[in-house]
Amino acid sequence: MKCALVTGGSRGIGRAVCVKLASQGYHILINYKENLEAAQETLSLVKAEGSDGTLLRFDVSNLQEIESTLGVWLEENKENPIEVLVNNAGIRQDTLLFQMSNEQWSGVLDASLNGFFYVTRMVITGMLLKRYGRIINMVSLSGLKGTAGQVNYSAAKAGVIGATKALAQEVAKRNVTVNAIAPGFITTDMTEGLPVKELSAMVPMQRFGTPEEVAEAVGFFASKGASYITGEILNINGGLYS
């Protein structure tokens, strides 16, 4: 059984990624933090693709939860390697820097940057031993260009971009690739409340993207066809920032 772990896999881009990887024959480890109902809906969609999955509840920013859930699963499933890791989990808490609380700063960095570190460190050993792996990090347009009102989010995603490029060099000789995808405006829960009409006018394609369009890129990076691509950041933004 070949497995793919998707953090934040219960909704939005994470859900679309789970479905895409299921269509490629992976057993999907669907990580979620709290919303069991949404995670179960994702699992149903995975099964509809003819695959299967496992729900793993843990907060990616909480090392103890990761060790007691993912760590235990890895120990009990040594014969079922995780070939693909998609670090998708993240949160937004937007506000101007001078109004930003310590919790708004640390919470966003913990979810994206520390989450990447904790989960990847736990999974990557198996990939190195098997001499095969695909790590795909979900970053953001904000991590590339910076976005006013998102100093915390921009910093977190920029940090993951730097980590992607560094880790890619560390593990390339073991046939493990590390890439990132930087979506622009994508229609998900995280973009609810945004002025869609106004923002769409800024995009050359004049629309928001869909989670499925992002998931297609994940599917490519996860494939053997992408075996000579590593350390890259792929923009998916309708031409907004290329």
C-alpha cells in the first residue's frame, strides 16, 4: 500500500488534493484538526475514486499531538511507506502589523512554518531509507511578493519557500524531491469574505482559481514524471504575479 499524507486535508485545496492523489492510486492519510464531519466527507470522495484513506486528527503546530497520532501510525505501518507528503495546513489571521497580537503572529507561523518542520521531519526518514519521496509544500502568492495586512502569513509562507529550496538540496541524491506551489486567489473557505469582484479584476484571467486546478499541479509533482524537478516554486495565480 503506497500512502500520501495531506495535512489540512478536510476542506478546500487539501480536499481537492486528497481526491487527486486518490485517483493516482494512493491510500490517503487525511489530516484534520477539528472538523471530523468535513474529514469524513473527504474520505467519501477518496473512496469514490476507488481508493481508501485513514483519518488522522492532529494539530500540525502541536508536536505532542503529531507524535501521538502520526508517530504511532508510522510505527504501526512500517510496511506502508508514505511516498507523498503535502504540507497544506495553514491559517490566516490578517491585520496590520501595528495591530497584530503576539497570538496572531505566532499562531500563523506555528501552523505553516513549524507545521512544515514537525511533520516533514517525522516523515522524511522513511523516504530517505526507501530512496523515494515527493514533498509538496503549499505556500502562497503572499510568500513571494508580500501582502499588506498579512505580514504574519507572508513571513510564514516565505519561510516555507526558503525551507523548500534548502531541503531540496539536502535530499536530492536520495531521489526525494521537494517543491512548492504558490496559489493566488483560490475559491476556498480561506477566501470567504474577500471582495471577489474587485480582486478578480486584478487578475489577468479575471477570475479566482479552483482547488481542483491547484490539485492538478500537486498530482504532477507527485508523479514519477516530475522526477527531475526539485526546489521549484510553481505559481498558480491566473497571471497575477508570474
